[in-house]
Amino acid sequence: MSGGYDLNLFASPPDLNFLCSVCHGVLKRPVRLPCSHIFCKKCILRWLARQKTCPCCRKEVKRKKMVHVNKLRKTIGRLEVKCKNAEAGCLVTCPLAHRKGHQDSCPFELMACPNEGCTAQVPRGTLGEHQQHCQQGVQQRCSLGCGATLGPAQRASHNCYRELREAWSQRQERSRVLLLHLLQRVRRVHRATSLVRRQLAQLSKFLEEDEALLMGAPQEAVEGAPEGSMGAEVWGTQG
């Protein structure tokens, strides 16, 4: 629950003036009270929640009177610290302010195996080797969401965007071919429809002429003509 930095974190013992009187660690986010005593911000706020006096001189303290000591904070940020993974073998030391940046690239930092179903945590420096032999990584879905199931060797060269672009191009080409076939069929249907319309128009004209001949024949000839001869006569006249 200490508000300051652990003394064991530093490569060499820090100056006593950099220590917090409450937690006895190195000051983190130091603040100065009106009485000039300096504490970790977290430590003094926790103290003032129980008592309204300075932990050192017992003078009354108002929270609004606290001042951040940024210059001291920068000085402490330049102190050399050991890597948090020193016990695991990391020998790197760096300024306190850069500790987080080193941690993000430290080869001894424990990393979770990215293979689905694997719960192992291995140092960053050996993560690649672990992935090659991880049983959970034999077959794994593409992490980018294309849906492909890949083995370790395939994942190294897998490119979702290129493969999806190629698949899209192939689909577009198939759509273009299908559209051309459809247009050809539509043209054939259109020609067939035009031909049927012309034939129907000719048939309609022929029927109209036939009806006109029948309407124009003498009534007596029609009535006196033997059954079956009228049609022959009409057809003979047309001929």
C-alpha cells in the first residue's frame, strides 16, 4: 500500500532527502505542505483522511494549500533504476522516467502466448520459439478476422488483404461473365418476341381480309351453295 517507490528498485541507495516520511519509500508525485514538508501525494492524502495535521510537525494542514513539486519529481525521474525483471536475468538499468519504455521491450518481460487456448506466459525473447512448438498453435483462426484456419508456417506468410482482394477480383470477373450471358439471353428473347409479334400481326391481317371476303359475298350465293362448297369458292376467289 506504499505510495512511494520501493528502495530495492534503485541501482544505488537514493538520497535521504528523496524519501517520504510516511511510507519511507522514494517520493512519487511529491507534494509540499505549507510547513515545507514533502510527501508522496498518495501518502499524504491517505494521512489527511484520518488527521488534518502534518505527519512531521503536527501543524494543521488544508488540502487546498498543497503544492506539486515538479522540479523534485523530475530529479527523481533521472535516478537510475533496475529493470523489474532483474531477478529473471535482465541487467539493464535506466532512468526511472524511462523504466516503462524499457519494460515494453525487455526480452525478460513475461508475455502471454497468443495462441488460442494456450495459457502459458513466457519471456518476450523466447515467445517466437514457444509459438513454433506450442500445441495450441497447430491450427488457429486468423486474428484479423478473415476466417481462415492457419498453421504456424501459414501464419508467417498469410496476408488477409491480398487474398481477400484476389477473391474479390475473381468474384467480380465471374459476375461480369454471368452478366454477359444474361444480356445475350435477353437479346435472344427480345428477337424471339419481335418475331412472334410480326407473325401475330400478319395472322391478324389475314383474318381481317378473310372476314371482309365473307361479309362481301351475296347472301343468296351463300345460302344456296352446298355445304362445304362455300369454303372452296372463297378460297378459290382468294387464289
